Amino acid sequence: MKKGIHPEYKEVVFWDTSSDHKFISRSTQAPKETIKMEDGKEYPVIKVEVSSASHPFFTGKKLFVDTAGRVEKFKNKYQKKA
């Protein structure tokens, strides 16, 4: 692999805001916010709306999780920029 062309791969906390579940994993994203975990270390935090702790497939609950409308979210993501 070439040196200097790959992003830094470091530990971050993923925080499921709908169930308040936090877990440490690794990512190349560099968020600005940080959070202090139980181990006493401070980690960058990435907030997500759905994870295995809140997704109906993994929880077995029929829960409709749609914080932003699906159509509006799609339009915002793929609309032509003028």
C-alpha cells in the first residue's frame, strides 16, 4: 500500500440517539464532538439514528422509526444543486 494516501483509521464512539446506546468501533470519519466513556478515555463521537439496539429486525419490536420523512430525506440528498 502507498504511504500517505489513506485516511486515519481510529477508534470512535457510535451513539444511537434513539435508544441512547453507545459502542466503540473504528472509523475513518473525523467528527468534531467528543465523549468520555466508562474507561475514562475521550473518544470522537458519531451520532446515528438507528443501530442494532433500536432496529426492529434486531429488537423484535414493530417500531416505526422515521425522524425525517423518507421522501424529504431522499430529495435533500439527491436534489440538483443550483
